[in-house]
Amino acid sequence: MNIIRLTRLFTFEMAHALQGYDGPCSHIHGHSYRLEVTITGIPIQEKGHPKNGMVLDFGDLKKLVQETIVDEVDHALLLSQDSPAELISMLQQLQHKLVLTPYQPTCENMLLDFRTKLRNKLPENLSLHCLKLWETQSSFAEWYAADEVKLKN
């Protein structure tokens, strides 16, 4: 059987601030993000099946990622839940689209969060192969399933 990789590109606008960071990224600022999602699977080989020959319909992958990640973060401000309470309160009162995270909202940590969310939503016959999150035109973080370290008990 042949394993195939499918990749779909997503774009969204998002702002964040890095609490306690020792540079300009400690201030609220935004980026035009690009997220590449790659899954692996075996194409369906069932005559008469509407998805015959597909690992997953690209439209289904789009819907999955859109609903699981993009809808939540697009045009949102991501802040650590440890950010100053006054700031959080003010943003909430002004009805800004605010997403509070249990982590510092770096490109790397967002990528790991996206990985977990997508893994929880993918059909069992598919695997998440890799993610690449572009924060700027020249800077990105990437995660590969093959690189994960297995911890021994």
C-alpha cells in the first residue's frame, strides 16, 4: 500500500504579545500567518465510493483546519492567560477577539497547540505528518511527527 501526504495552506491575520519578553515583541503586534498542514494516509480504494482514490478530500481538510484552528485565531489577539488582569479586562470590555492561552504565544508554542488540536480531530485512518507556521515572509517554525521524542516510564 502506498502512503500519500496531503498538504493544504491556510492564511490568517493575528496579533500577539510576549509577556516578559526582552524585546519589541513584548508589545502587541500582528502578523500575516501562513499555516501548512500535512497529513498522511492511504487512498481509499473502493469502487463506487464517492472519495475513491483520495486520502481525504481537500475540502474536508480545509473545513477541519478552518473550524479547529483558523476560525478561533483569525483576527484575534493571543495573550498568555498570565497577562496583566487590567489589560485582559479592558480588552474584554471593549469586546476584542481575545484568545487567552496557557502558554507564551510564540510561533513554536502555537504550533504545538495546533498539533494537539488537529490530532484530536483527525479521522483515525489519517496521521498528522507535519505543520509549518510562517510568522513572517522569512521566518517560520515547523513540527514533524517523526521528530517527537518518546518518553520512557
